[in-house]
Amino acid sequence: MANAMQPDDTPALRKLYADFKDQHLNPLWTQLGDLMPRHPRPKAVPHVWRWADLFPLAQASGDLVPVGRGGERRAIGLANPGLGGEAYVSPTLWCAIQYLGPKETAPEHRHSQNAFRFVVEGEGVWTVVNGDPVRMSRGDFLLTPGWNFHGHHNETDQPMAWIDGLDIPFSYQNDVGFFEFGSERVTDYATPRFSRSERLWCHPGLRPLSGLQNTVSSPIGAYRWEYTDRALTEQLLLEEEGQPATVEQGHAAIRYVNPTTGGDVMPTIRAEFHRLRQGAETAVRREVGSSVFQVFEGRGAVVMGGVTHKLEKGDIFVVPSWVAWSLQAETPFDLFRFSDAPIIERLNFDRTLVEGGD
Amino acid sequence: MANAMQPDDTPALRKLYADFKDQHLNPLWTQLGDLMPRHPRPKAVPHVWRWADLFPLAQASGDLVPVGRGGERRAIGLANPGLGGEAYVSPTLWCAIQYLGPKETAPEHRHSQNAFRFVVEGEGVWTVVNGDPVRMSRGDFLLTPGWNFHGHHNETDQPMAWIDGLDIPFSYQNDVGFFEFGSERVTDYATPRFSRSERLWCHPGLRPLSGLQNTVSSPIGAYRWEYTDRALTEQLLLEEEGQPATVEQGHAAIRYVNPTTGGDVMPTIRAEFHRLRQGAETAVRREVGSSVFQVFEGRGAVVMGGVTHKLEKGDIFVVPSWVAWSLQAETPFDLFRFSDAPIIERLNFDRTLVEGGD
Amino acid sequence: MANAMQPDDTPALRKLYADFKDQHLNPLWTQLGDLMPRHPRPKAVPHVWRWADLFPLAQASGDLVPVGRGGERRAIGLANPGLGGEAYVSPTLWCAIQYLGPKETAPEHRHSQNAFRFVVEGEGVWTVVNGDPVRMSRGDFLLTPGWNFHGHHNETDQPMAWIDGLDIPFSYQNDVGFFEFGSERVTDYATPRFSRSERLWCHPGLRPLSGLQNTVSSPIGAYRWEYTDRALTEQLLLEEEGQPATVEQGHAAIRYVNPTTGGDVMPTIRAEFHRLRQGAETAVRREVGSSVFQVFEGRGAVVMGGVTHKLEKGDIFVVPSWVAWSLQAETPFDLFRFSDAPIIERLNFDRTLVEGGD
Amino acid sequence: MANAMQPDDTPALRKLYADFKDQHLNPLWTQLGDLMPRHPRPKAVPHVWRWADLFPLAQASGDLVPVGRGGERRAIGLANPGLGGEAYVSPTLWCAIQYLGPKETAPEHRHSQNAFRFVVEGEGVWTVVNGDPVRMSRGDFLLTPGWNFHGHHNETDQPMAWIDGLDIPFSYQNDVGFFEFGSERVTDYATPRFSRSERLWCHPGLRPLSGLQNTVSSPIGAYRWEYTDRALTEQLLLEEEGQPATVEQGHAAIRYVNPTTGGDVMPTIRAEFHRLRQGAETAVRREVGSSVFQVFEGRGAVVMGGVTHKLEKGDIFVVPSWVAWSLQAETPFDLFRFSDAPIIERLNFDRTLVEGGD
């Protein structure tokens, strides 16, 4: 379509185009259809990374690659096959498996990029966020919002791996990132069961009077699995009782939120947890913006752009913008999800198309 | 001061003033100092109601006064001595002790006035809010935001009493109230331990995807004592560890909030719970707007306008606008507080003066 | 209805009620229907004050009553006949005719009450708001938001009268007001055509980079008639061209807004200007909250609660809460309106019922 | 720095890195310093495009390239020399010179990308936005927010050129764009002096009651030069009178805003106009996010990253993120500016460093 009205290829036109190039100009009419397609046509592609592949490679890097100042983290980024080898799971999001060996410490630093961790298995690591030690255990969702110092240390004789999510591609692309090194060790090696942030903030519907100022990101350092699991369990029970509680039949879901606002945990990243009953299927949805899911428990499948991918515990997949997706649960099926939805919504680009449904 | 420039009292002036009256006019210059004082000069006065007085009168009314359609509630309003006998604890707020005998039911109705209940002692009553039965137990704070149907029933052989707080004076004064009768019985006599609202909403930092629309008032029907107590306990422990957590030395406090916004539970009423260590004293504060406190546990005193009032469990006191107040804890001292602060703040009339401090 | 379930009048009950009184208590069941009616049942009544009555009385007070420190203003408040003689046009609003004789000065003061002036006729007075002299002329709407020093002076040999609107009753009732005297003369006797506030802020869609902080009230000192008239004229022309522009057929209207937010000019007071074509009638509306209108030009009528009141230039009428009202235009008909709608809306008590339509 | 802790280059490591590649993985430790620099290190470079170069090339394209369905616009994008030839003036922004010959029509379409036009010289074209014809004249700033149909037509015998600004790179990069063709001609060839949007909305501080719903983007189609010029003139006059009005000494500036909110005109693009007195210099600023300026009138210079570029009327320059910049006015100096600041601020990445000052 973009070429429908292209001018004849004459010497004069070639001269014009050469002049454009000399003057650092580039005409719209030769590229409109690519630049401004009828609907999002992402270069990023739907893709599944298998935990069975990821974890052994993380282990191997644990043997070969030191962790310390400079490299900072033993983190292996998922590189979307459509994005030319860059460690971008989508144009906006970074997702990596991070691995910390027995007794290792990842040094402290801070950056304007927003970060979280999600733990699909294991325990024994504490992440220290602005001096507050936060235990990491299976099912926990842990926050390191922009410009908070953070480091990690493994207290045990066992290695531990988890996934990191950040807005690195977005920050890099738009030139918004700052970075600062901190301590080469973590500033507090205590190993409390609950972080100070949880002790102050994790009481439902209660806000400390010492924390009445709203914050850009959530003040909660760890969203514990125990609460997530209970919330989802209750939604399914309420559904059985005939009460409105779930997103759609057989599909419970919670969003992790900033208790000072009720909104997303960080300005650029949304995080959710989804639970499907055995046999449930979600409606087919298209959404502007990209999402990453990790299977936490159970077996099932995701259909992306018409292609079905079987899924097992730990598997990670990405749904690029406007790709139709739905989930199918072979067993009870638990999935963690994160996305760039706050970017999309705050800039008013959000659109959703639900193709099927109950 | 208002009289400094009053005109001479001449026949012409008397004629003018008579004409004003005939034409429904009233000049500013004769009343300025009263109408527009240098600082708030409330008619409402500081006052303490003793639980030892209130409860027996509530019991007596239980014997003499039926509860049912028409009267609707066996609620006895606290009438500020400065407000001419009206059942107003302050110009904006209503506070009553409500009493429900064994097996009694208070019928369902709804009104645009916002309401809550706080339970200083007892159990056995369920309040049914829009069909959702909510257990009432000691220390619980329970919501009935405007225009939600609600009724109460006592399942036991014991009477139960609690306090109600509403914005009735504000609604009456400003002509904003609507009222509608509902069922003469409650619509659901189930007695679940937790209401559906709690099962959906009381998971810290987690929001159901079925509840992403913000609501004017909190969707939580009951804020349980267990959580309030734990939050306050943690604040004092954190203080002992040298961490910022309390409002001031020895003074822990939480605000009950709407999880969809992080703001006040209802558009007109703020509710908080305060805990003082034994021996602690708060700073002396003056605030625009009026507050009501009820002692939940312990012994201490409130100083209002320079007068010290000893306090025991269940005692209720009102702090009118701009009256200097502070608390003193003889023992560990727990107090529930509610106020009209959302009215004051949303209309930008808020001012606070802290005269002393830690 | 409130009396349906009243207990028998026994000695025990009389004793109980006496005890209530002794203890500063007042039961709900004897007063429910009054306190919490089915819909707002204001004490304030619809009423019309005639400019033909008001202006001569203002003139007479100009002869008899000095203006100066203490009395502060020669302002005569409209006292709603339902409100017991208080100078309240409604439970929330004050409306007065203010009169300033030749060469007189009303001294500077400030108060937390929000104030405006509207000029139905005349010119020659400057109001000085925080040191910024603001010309007052026919059709202008002038702001003095809470806590801004302000005084007025008449530069001419002619007296001038205008109406003042404030939230005095609301502030008085809820004990939120502060007051401070300023200079006994105005601080700047300059008489510029446009105030500094207008020169900085009255450029449509343009915001000074020196004023990026949002303000609680509008920074504009004067909303000039020239702009109001033009806006309304354009709306009616657009309507003739078949374009959406008016509220309803033949009814143009603008709201005065705070350019930093697009919202109401002050936290407690809404102000609007309405223009009806000759022969136009508005739909019949009921609204929560009270409004005051002044006829600026033309002849017509208002129907309030089924009663028709003929209106001429300068006439002022009040519509109490939930009273059905509509306007009829005998000639082209211009009316200024102010109301307590921001109070009602910020506290989520707003409801509107449109009984008829266009 | 990123390489400080790189592992030894062993066969095992090479095997690991090859496995990473096979599995679409990419480790952080080899690229950290590039991906997450200490401060933004944009690929985009400061650059100046000369109007003396741009306009003749636009004219030449007018002779060689048709305008019509398919190519849609005769727009020539400024391609930042650091961005590999893409028509991106910065990572987020598109800036093009658009040229429309005598009597030509650019057909209607709509897209989710937000767009504006700014006219440095000429007149005679009307842009038709959702059916509302909007005159384009020197100094006017014209809006076409996302998803509004728009086309342009030249009524005269003279060609006209202007600049377009859009968020095409941002939309393309993040896969958020939708596009739809409309009429091949504009839907209304009327040539009114003022658009309907202006007639409804361009009255300072006045909001139509038919437009009380806030809109994501400004409803104003054209911000006229007459108003911009007057606002800047008044700021400099106020400065001369000793009043606060300018950004810094000798530097007046306005931001174009959405009158329904007081905020930016569109969710992704900020637009401002700056005026410097002859001889004035601005402070040296670093800001997160990228800006584009066009000289509207006068002569002066911009210093970017320590390099001084002389500027004349029509010259366009880009300031990439975190590049230090300041302006110097040889004559009275007027500049139009647009930027991606709303993206940066809504996602809380904003930082500003003012190195000097007034």
C-alpha cells in the first residue's frame, strides 16, 4: 500500500533521494506502511523458553562465571528471536534467569531501571533493598523499584535461581537510565523471616501513619506466596458459591499493587498471578503491549497466534503486542505474569480485543 | 472588634435594619467577628462520655424500646453539650451506642449517609451489607458506605453493643441525604467467619482482577482486630530496632484505607487506630475538623484545651476543631479514632499546628 | 414513619429519656424520619430577592454605615427565609450585595473562606488581591480564593454595588475558618486595565512556565465579560450550524475554571454563566446541593417547586437542594450562577434528576 | 567496567556462550556497561538542520513526488545522524517538513500516533480534523491527537510547508500503533477563519458545559500565534515591572496545554514556545528525554554538549537525552519546542540538572 503512489524512478528523483541522505533526511512516503501499520506488527515473536533448558545453563554459568563488581549479576537474559540477538524478551522488557551459588554475594548497586524477582523454586537467598534484608522463597514476588540500592546473598550450601524482570530495553531505547555502584558486599547480612517493609506495610487495608505520602512504586519488598495462594483459592471458592470473584469461569487472578495508590507496583511494570482450574480455557485476547508468563505449577498450554505450545513448570513465554493468546489448563495451572501495561496505559495506547470468552 | 465601626443607633438606622429584615437581609458588619473568627471557635465543646454510663443506658433501652421498621435502630446518639441537645457529637459527625438484644434483627435499609461500626467488646452479631454477612467481634472496624443496604442480627443469647459513626449531621445540614427501606429481616442469616468482601480483598498488596475499577469507598466490609493489632505491634518493634515506623516516640498508628486508592475508607470519614506505649505522651496538636476517640484498652488521659480527662476502656471523647489535644498513657493504651478529615482535606481547609513534639 | 415503632410512654421510658438528657445522649428512634429523610428536605426555601429592593437598601446603608476596619465591608447578606434569620442564602453559601461609595476604601484582610464578586452593573472599583489591582466592571467575575489578602477602593465619584459570594455558612458550621486583618488601606492604588494575574494567565490553552505548579484555586483574578459573552455567542452560533455546543436546545453555558486543572475555580464554589435564547426553556432538574442565580440581562422566569417567579435584571434567587427548577426566557436571557457543587461532588453526594428535557 | 570480572576465555565458556545463543539467551555480564550506563548515553546526537537546506528539498519533492492515497503525505523526516538513517529525530520523536503544492489535497486517515503541526511561515492550508476545518498560518500550533481523522488541502496558488511532529518512533518501537485510511479527499473544504474547536474552547478560563468530560488530549485544534505572542510579550513586560513571570531573567516561555486538565496537549508530546530578550542566555540544563526546537524568529545560538551552533529562522535542532544545552540570543529570539517529556514524566524517569542559572 505504501508503494501505491511512489514516484517514477528518474534521475531527478535519485538526485533528490541522495540529497535527502546528505542532509540526514528520510521521506515518509517510501516507508509509511512499515512505520505505521494497520495494527501493531511486532518484530518480537511469540516464543517459549523451557526451564529444562534454562536451569542447566544457569548452573553451568555458575561454574564458569564469577559474580562480583563489574559484571554485577550472573543473569542470563532471554533474547527474543525476532529482536536480532539483543537480550530483550520484548521491545520494552528484560527477563533473565539469575543464579547465585552457595555463599555467594551479588554486590550492591542501584539504577533507574525498575526491577523485580520471581521465585519459581528454591530458597536461601536474601535480597537487601536499601538496607532491608528480604527473604526469597518459592512463589514470592520481590520488588526493587528504580534507584533503590540492592544486592543479594546466598546463605546456604545450595545454589538458587530465579527470574529477574526489568525495563532495561525501554530505558536503553529511550535514554532514561542512570546507574550507580554501591557496596561490594551487602550492607546487612541478617536473615529475618520478614523484611521491615512487610512488617510496616503488609496488613490488609491498613496504612501506617508514618507512611501517608504516596510513593511512585510500592513500598512492599516482598509479596509472599502464602497471600497470593490464599487470594486465588478464595476467588475460586467464591466462584463455586456463585459469587462474582474471578475474571472469567475457572480463571482466578490477582494483580500485585502499590498499597499507597492501589495501582501498579512500579511505573513501567505490571505483575499478576493467574490460576486456572483443571480444564479451564481463557478467552482469546489481543492486547497492546507485551507480556511474559512463567508457569509456576501444573501443566497446560498457551495458544499464541494460532500455535499451541505445551507448558510445564518453570517454562517462560512471551506474548508480543497484539498477538492473540489464550491459556488452557491440563491440570490446575498457576502462572506468574508481568508486562509493560503501565507504559501503555499511562500513555493512553491501551486497547484490548477479546475474541472469545464466557 | 466586629463592633468597632458600628454606626450610631439613629431612627434612620433602625428603619434600615427593619427594612433589611422585611426583605430577608442581614448585614455583615453587625456579626463579622462571630461569623468569621480569627480561628475556629466551635460551639461544640470537648466532652467525655463514660462507657460505665453509656452501657447501662443502652441495656435499659434494650428492655424498653423495640427495634424494627420505622425506628430502625436502637441507637443512642452522643449529643455534644455545646450543640443544643442535637444528637451531634460534632457539627459533622454522629456517634451512637447501638444495642441489639439476643436473637434480635435490625431491619435492612440504605441511605446516602456513610456509616461504620466499631466493636469495643462482645461478639455474636452479623451485619449484612448488600447481602454479604459480616461478623462483628471485639476490635473490628466495619464499613457500611453510603447507599449500601444493611441490617444486623444477633445470633446469640447475649446482647451486644457497639458504636456507630456516621456523617448524619453533615448530611442533614447540607441537605444531601437519601434514605430507602429494605427488607424487614436481613437477606442472609448465614454466619460465616469471614465476609465475601474480606475473602476477595483482604490480601495485602493484592487486588482481584475482577475488581480493577476504583470505588468511592472501601470494598472491605470488616477490618479485623487481628490485623490492626499486628500492624501496631510491628511498628513498636521496629521502633525498638531503631527503624522509622511510628508517628512519634512511643506512638504507633494506622489508618484504615480503601485498597483501591490507598485513601480514606469513605468520602467523609477517616478512621484510625492509635497505640501508645505505657508512659508515652503525644505532642500537643491543633487540627481543623473534629475527631472522636474511643478507648479500646488500657488507662490514660486526654488533655483538651488544657483540661485533663482520665480515661478507661470504652470511654469516648470528642475533640472539636482547633482545640489543642494530647494523649497520655498510664498503661499501654489503645484508642480507636474517627474524624471528618476527608471533608476538611478534600475542600482544602486542612491546617495542623503541632505545639510540642518528641 | 419514624414513629411507627415508638415504645409506650411509661414512667420507665420517661426515666430513660431523662437519663439520656443528663448524660448528653439523644436516641435515633425518636427523630429518624427528620434526620434521615427519604430525600433532601431542606429548611432553606426557594426565594427571589429583587434588585429593585436590594439596590436602594444598599444605597441607604451607604449613607448610614461607614466602611472600615472592624466592620470591614458594607455587605448585606441575603437571609434565606427558611433559615431563621441567619445571613445564609443556603446552608453552605453566603450571598451579599456590597456597596462602596465614591472614593471609599474597604480595608485589606484575608480569611480561609473562599470569595468571589460578580458585577451586574457599574464600574470604577478595583479590588486588590495579594497586591494585584483588579478592575471590576459589568459582567466580570472576580476571585478572592481563601487566604488571599484583599481590599477594594472606589476611584470614582459614583457609588458601585456588586454581589459577593462566599462559603461563610459552610465554614462557620464546620469550624474551618481563619481570619487575619491586613492593611487599613489597599496596598496598591494603581488602576490598570488588566491585572497581573490576567496578563499571566488569560491566554487560552497557554500556561506560563513560571506557573507549572497546580493551585488549589484559580490564579485568575478576573474573568472578563468580553470573553464570557463571546463564548456564549459562539455556542449559540455553533448550535445554529448544527454543531454540538450547547447544554440543551437554546441553552448555552460556560463554567468558570481553574486553568491549572480544568476544574472549579475554588474548592467549595462553582460558578457558571447561562444564556437562553428568547423563548427557550430548560429541562426540569433536581440536584443535590444549593445554587444561587442572578439575572444579568433580559426577562424571564424561574419555576421552583412548581411555582413560577418572574425575573428581571439583577434579581437573585436561590434553589435549595433537590428542589425542581427550570428557566424560561421571555427575551434573550443571561444569568450568572454559583453553587456549592464542588463540596457535593468532592464528597460524592452528587445526584441529578432531569425530569424533562429538550 | 563491565568487563572487569569477565571469565577466562576457555573452551567450556565458548561452549556455554554457544549454548546461550542456541537457546536465545544473552548474558548480562558481557554488556552491562552498555545497557545500563552511569547516565543516559544516547546514540542520537545533537544536530542542526538548516531551513535553507530543508525548504528547497521540500520544493523539489513537490515537483517530483505526488501526494495521495498510499504515500499519504509529502513529509520528509529528519533522520538523526546517530540513529542509522532511520527517520527518527530522536528515539521517541519524528519531525518532518511537510509540503503541499497549490490546490493539492493530502487525503484523510487516522492513526494512534499523536501528531501536531507548527507553521514557521506561510498560510493558505486548512487541516480538517474529524471534519473540523482548521486554518494554518504562521506561528500557529495545530493538533491532531491520536485516532482523529485528518487531511489537509491547500486553497491557494502558492505552496506551503510546515513541520510535523509525531511519536512515530516510540509507537513503532513499542508496537502500539494502529492506522486507518479515511476519505481520499477532505470531508469539508470550507475555509473558516476559526475552527469549531477554537470557537468552543478558546476562551480563557471558560469551559463549555457541553464539554465537562476530561479528554486525553486537548480539544483545541489550533493555538493561534496571536495568543502565544501576547502571552510572551506580557511575561517580559511583567518582568520589567519587577513581577515574577518569566522562567529566568530575559526568558519568557509558555506551555501549550489541554484546557480540560491543565496538562500537556497530548499523552506523549509536550509543546512550548520560548522567547529570549536580545542578549539573554539561558542556564545550562540537562534533562532526561529528547527535545526538538525550531527557530521562529531572530538570530542566536544553541550550545549543545559544549559545541555552539549559530541559528537562524526556520533552523531545527535536536537535544538528545541528558545533553547539556543552553540558548543565546543575538537578537530577540523566538523558538518553538517540542519534546517527549510526557512519556518521561508519566513513567517517573524525569530528572533535570541545571548547571548554571540566572
